[in-house]
Amino acid sequence: MTWNFTLQRELRHGFFAQTGYVASRGVGIPQLMNQNISQLGGGTTGQAFFNQFGTATLNVGDADQPYALRFFPGPARPARRLDGRSAPLTRFRRTRASAAMTSRTPRLPIELPQYLNLARAVEPQDRTHVFTFSVSQHSPFGRGKRWLTGGVGSRTLGGWRITGLFAAYTGKPFNITGSTTPLNSNGVNTQRPDLVNPDVAILGGIGPGQKYFDTAAFAAVTTARIGTAGYDILRGPGARNLDASLTREFGVSERIKLQVRADGYNVTNTPHFAAPNGSITSSAFGRLPPR
């Protein structure tokens, strides 16, 4: 199911603005389910088909599994129509993507029927805020322009065009995981630790040995139970990026033109970081991976 609503209004001086709401939802999407699972602490003796046939996994597609995926983008786009000189375009989008069954593994992180509700989480690809600004600006110098319409200045500074694209967005969600060994069950593919402090401090450390978040907010689970921390409850670092280009065309003949172009990617040399290590059993727990 999909639905959307968009509103656009023309403003003064050639500007226009647009905002909208777009969403989609899926229910009853086929999903492979392991029908040979054991309860927590049950081990292989709790797997019915293991005892009979010696098999550990029996995946069956079930189209009636509860699945919901929702996107709630809210794009806002003030822009100005192209007038031969400049064309700025600004976009802001707020999104939300969640699912009862995540796609981070071939199967569900939790397959025990009584705990299926614990598998609902924000999708790993979700970015809450996305802001972009792009512009294409022609040189105000040269023939037919405002300044230096003739002479050496016109030939030197005229005809150039600069374009740029700036993007800023929040980080993606990531998991805090623990060892599944104490569970002694194949019904949980991804264990999570206990959340002992619901307000996890984001320390923002990016150097060697520095922690990005407060790891003391989590505690390992050593018994046959599922930890209290949810899936994808933390987000990795966001990012900012600026790409730009400078171009000019020279007329070689009536039909042939020569273009001089310089492109720069991430011209501010702003670092982009991946999500920190989320494994509580790792010595690098809470630290960003080396670049």
C-alpha cells in the first residue's frame, strides 16, 4: 500500500516551494522461517527435526508472517526556476523506516513465536534527516552579462559556470550485539545485551582508542534469556559532503565546442565514518573502525 500528498506553491521572484508526505506499507510479505527451532536453553534436544532426522535448520516460506515497512519522508524543496544565471535547489527530508522483520540477516534475528514482537526495529538503511542544496551559477561577466561585456576581462572571466552540491544527513542505525552461546537455542540469531542506562551518551570520539558512545550503558547477558536492549537503537556518525565543478565552453567552429572542466569531490575533505563496533564481546566495542 502506498499513499502520498504533495503541495507546491509559486513564490515571488521566480522561486517556488514544495512539501509533501509519502508513505508505503507492506503486510504479509513472504519470509523464510526456520521451523526447527528450540526454546531458550533447549539446545539441539529441543529441535524436533534434529532428533528425528539430524537436521538443524528447516526453512519454510510463510506469507502470513506479520511484516510492516513504513517510510515517512517529508520533503521540503524551496527552489528557483532556471533563468540563465542561477538555479538554486534546496531539499529537506525527514524519514522513518521500520519493520517487524528486519532484513539484516537471511532469517529473523528472533524466530521464537512468543518473542517475534522484539524483532520490530528501525530499518538499517533509515536516515532520519537528509538536507541537500545544489546550485548552478553562471559568470556575471562577459558578452550579454552584467559586467565586463567586452575586452580582455570579458574573454577571461566570461562563459564560466560553477555548480555545487552540498549534502548533510544523519547516521544510520546500528546494532549492539552479544554472544548467543548462553541462549543455547537456534531460535535467536542475534543476541542483544541488557540496556542498563536508557540514556546512552554519544561521546563522539573518533581518534584511536576513543569511544563513540558510552559502552557502560550495556551489560552482557550470561543466562538463557534475551537482552533488554532493542535492535538498532543507536545511530552512527552523520556526514557532510560538498561536490563542486567549474566549466567553460569554447567555440572551435560552428558545430564543434571545446569544454574545459574541473570537478572536485568532497572538496572540503570532510571525513565520513562508518558505524562504530557494536559487539560487546569485542575489544574494540564502541570505537569507530579505522579509516
